[in-house]
Amino acid sequence: MKVAVVGGGSTYTPELVSGLSRLDVTEFVLHDIDPERREVVGGLARRMLDRQGYAGSLEVTDELDRAVADADFVLIQIRVGGQAARLADETFPLPCGCIGQETTGAGGLAKALRTVPVILEIAERVRQSSDAWIVDFTNPVGIVTRSLLDHDHKAIGLCNVAIGFQRQWASWLGVEPARLVVDQVGLNHLTWVRRALLDGQDVLPRLLAAHGEEIATGLELPARLLEELGAVPSYYLRYFYAHDEVLREQLDGVPRAQVVAEIERELLELYRDPRLVEKPALLEQRGGAFYSEAALGLVASLVSGDGAVHEVDVRNEGTLAGLAADDVVEVPARVTREGAQPLPQPPLAPELLGLVQHVAAYERLAAVAARTRAAVDVKKALLAHPLIAQYAVAEQLLDRLAAEVLA
């Protein structure tokens, strides 16, 4: 089996390498356009694989067609423009009174406009040379996955929010994580956990009763919000539920992009050490916790057809009532060799559905704007977003987007 990682020079890559032994991989390819990252991350990957006793081949290359040729799986984890682009996405909305965030609001739209055309070009090259599954971890995952599926690519989107909840809650319950299904539903970075199924039985009320305050503190949201919703929001929902508070913090604080850039600099320095043969503890501060487990677990199910449940981004196709069939939703799904079949879901409560419908409309328009690059389509997407939705603000943001992304 051949697995190719596009964006293989990412500091996330050691996470993937650390779990590679769970798969029968004979060819592992890391592709990246950055020569320094290829050398540094590729060198650490080789040392880690040697330590694991990996018997297959490892190739590190900047040739995309060579990387994806005859691949069975292509994992995409790129960041177009690097951390400098992320810093722009987190800061340009602030003078307009909008939060800056790389997957939500105007910043997320900027990232989509920058990223989708590149992803589609990669996917087309994959299609020309293999029948590989494309597993996308590149943000904004919902819009990117929608764009891939709109162009008939064999793709699944992946996020690590649900697996983070699963691992924490399983430790509290004293059970193996595989026994716990986190029934998290909605859109990428706009999800709520309505049930936590331990061997089929819902234990979310028990978890909220015992750990509600701790969960809420971790999300930086009021515990009473969780009680009133009867569900646990993704931490990304803080950008909606506590918008003004987040905006004040961003205006006064250090952008996350600066923090991540410094962590990446330190990680790459660590990766250069020829004595390092395992992922360093600092990687846990980078974000993306349990990404490798989620990605490789999904790949394992697509290979074996074991029917395990994974939280993925797929077409709605009637899973969540009130959304269009072609909307891309993030839900638990049973995964076989044929792909992901979402688990049946009860209707979303109105206080959840309204926000999901609003953002789903924005994502639809964002995917169109990423394809057409037309100012009028970008403005429509801005007007549809619930954190913007003001014409004068949309025009201000459009001017910045035209300068930052569309030029």
C-alpha cells in the first residue's frame, strides 16, 4: 500500500509517522515544495521509521506527480502562504470589528480563497495518476471537502475535535476509547456533541453531571450554556457564543499565528538533531492533537472495511434534516472499503439548526467564490456569514481580501 502526504514538510508529520506501524504501508512518500522542511522533517521521519523497524520505502520529494502516482491514499495537510498568511487572516478582520480566525469568518474565507484552487489542482493530479482516496486535513476542512466533492473527487474530510473529546472522556470513564462513540454533529468547526455512546448507551448526561464545569472551562464557555443546550459545543463555537469577548482578546493579545510560528521554529530546530528519533513533547503545543490517530484510523477502516465509526466530513444526503443533500456535514460515520456511511441522526434542535443552516449557506457561497474569484461572489459569502452580515463591513473586508488574496 502506498501512502503519500502532500505537505509532508509540516511539523505535524511526525505525528503521522509515529502511528504508521499500524498500517501495512510498503511505500510512504512525503511531498513538500519547501526544500528546508523536506530535508529537516524528512530526516526525522527516516530516523523514526528506522527505529520502528519499518520495512517499506520512504521517499521525500518536491515532485507532486511522482509522489501521488499509483497511491492508495493521499493525505493533504498544506498551508498555502505559510504562517505569514495565517497571521494576515487573523489580523486583517480586526479593524472591521470582526474576529480574526483561520477557519471562521473573514479570515477563514481568505484561507478558503487561497487554498481551494491549490487543493483542486493537487486533486486533479491525483485523479490523473491513481484511484487514491484523498483524506483532507487542510482547513477550512468543510469548504475544502465540499469543493473536492463538487468536482467529483474521491475525498473525505477529517477533523480532530471529536477524537479529542473521545480520548479525554474515555479516560474519565476508565474505558478504552474504541468503546466510546462521540456523536458530534453539525459542520466542520461548528459541531455539538449530543450523545456519547459507551457500548451503545448514552453516557453524556453522566459526563456532564460529573465533569460539566471542567468541560466548560476547557471550552472557555459558561457551564450553564452546556446545561441549557443539553450538548457540548466544539471549542470553535466560542467564536460565535462569545464573539465580543474573543474580539477584545484578539485586539489586546498576541495572534495565535505568532505563537504557532515560534513553536514551529523550535520544533524544526529540534527535528534537526540527529539524535532525535521520536516526536518531541513540544509537538503537543502545536495543535492538532490526535490527528495522526484520526487520520490513520480512517485509512485503516477504508483498507480493511471494518465498519468502525469515525467522525468525518461527507455529503449530507439526508443525514441532518433541514440541510441540502449536497451540503458537507461533520458526523460520525461507519467506514468501509466503499467509504463513509453516516449514522442516522435525530433532527437538530432549532437553536442548533438555525446556526448550522446559516453557516452552510455561507460555505456554499464560499466554495463558489473560491472557484470564480469574482468580487461579487466573495461579497455574497461575507454577507451570508452570521459573524459579518453587514453590507458596509462586507465592503471593507472585500477591499482587504482583494489586496491580500484576489490580487
